[in-house]
Amino acid sequence: MLAHISPARSSGVNYYGSITVDYEHELAQLDEQGQIPLRTVAADDPTAGL
């Protein structure tokens, strides 16, 4: 019962245990070489060096 209280543990998994993925959205994020671009961080962000 407790596992179903928090959606954080199962938000991407549906009732049947399958993970749903939006392929079109994921493929749209790729660059020309088929790579996912690196994450960019602002230089003044305190977590930039982590």
C-alpha cells in the first residue's frame, strides 16, 4: 500500500509494469550525429562545478 502513495517511485511505470516512452520527443533531442547534447549550466550557478 505504501508503494502506491508516492508517485515518485512509479510515475514512469504504468499499471502493467511497462515503461512508457515518447520516442518522438526523445529523438527530437538528438543532434546531427545522433548524440544527446551535453547539459549547459550558467557560470554563476553555484552547482556549476559539481
